[in-house]
Amino acid sequence: MTNQSHNTPCELCRSRKYSLFSELPEAQICVISEHKNLISHRKGQILYNEGTKPLGIFCINSGVVKVYKTASNGKEQIIHLAKEGDFLGYAALLGEENYSNSSMIVEDAKICFVPKEAFMNSILHNTPFLRRITKSLSNEIGVMEDKLTDATQKSIRERLAFVLLQLGNTYGVEGGENQKIDLILSREEIAGIVGTATESVIRLLSEFKKDNLIDLEGKKIIIKDKKGLARLSDFYA
């Protein structure tokens, strides 16, 4: 179930400083604010489906969203996890194409929808903003190339260790020498990020725990040895 939330003005939004809107002039951010809608979403809800037409872009105010593709066998490959301040759907909008992936709420979220006209108007009237959008798209391509390389050259063990480090860096909460990943992902979702079978993730997490690299607290993962995971992931190679 989605609910219309109180529309916090963009100029007062705490997530703006993390987004591509952060350096827009006041006049343009006010135009965005006038046209956007802030909607609350619950975990498990679909934000958009692959193959549908984008009518605007999504800016995450709070929460976590997974962006994924579904194979013919129904298995999900998670492309990335989007967080506070991230834009979703702008590549398809700019390319005038249907969505090439789907997105689902992983952690209860508040998300602003900005209609196409307001978003495109900001791009057309602000060259620095256009450059930031272009740079962001270029960065996404680079990340995808790195993932493709890892999928062909790294073992499942190395990829899982690297994914845990990334999750720790983004969602980690420090607790002495340990770092808890403050995000609940199912084993299937972790497998979707790594690009392997769920059974392999379950087995490897058990091995990592046995090797004292991590600890498990229900569905949450606690990183105990970041350097050990870094060595295992070949991060510094």
C-alpha cells in the first residue's frame, strides 16, 4: 500500500544534499518542489516494472530500493541497492525508452516522484546539472563493467566477501571492533547481488562465520574482520 505523504519542500529536504539536485539554484529547486509528489512505500512494494514507460524520475527521500532484472527462470539479479538521495529511472527517461529493469522497496521508503517535464526543464536550463547527470550515467556504466568483470574473473567466495564489505561501508553501524550491517536482506537477495545460488550464499556465510570473519544475528550480518574479508575479496589486488 502506498500513501501520499506531506510534501516536504525540496529546499528543506534532508536527502537533497546527497542527491543530484544538491546544487540546483533556488528558483529551479522550487519548480521541482512545486511539481513533485512525496509518497510513502512499504517493504515489498514494486516501484516500477521492467518494460513499462517512465513518466518521470524517482528521488529517494528515505529507505532502500533494490533495482533488479528477472531471468526467464524467475531468478532475480540485483543490479544495485538505491538509498537516500539516489535517483531512479532517469536513464530510461533520458533515453526515451521503457524501463530495462524493475525496482522494489527493500526497507520502508519515502520517495519523491518528479514528472518528466519538470525534470527535463531543469536539465535544459542548467548546464552544470546536465554535466552531473551525464557523469552519474557514466559512473553507472563503469560500475556495471566492473561487475561484469568480477562475474567472469572472481570466485563466488571473493564476490560475496566484496559484497559484504560494500554493504558494511554503506549500511554499517559501528560497534567496537565489529560492524553490523543495518539492513535486512534475505539470503535470496544477497545471492541476487552476488550472482549465485541461494544455497551457495547460505553455505559460504556459514563458512565465513566459522572462520570468524562475520557473525550472524538473525537475518542481520555483523562484520568482525574487515581486513580478512578484504584479503578474501582480492580487494587490494
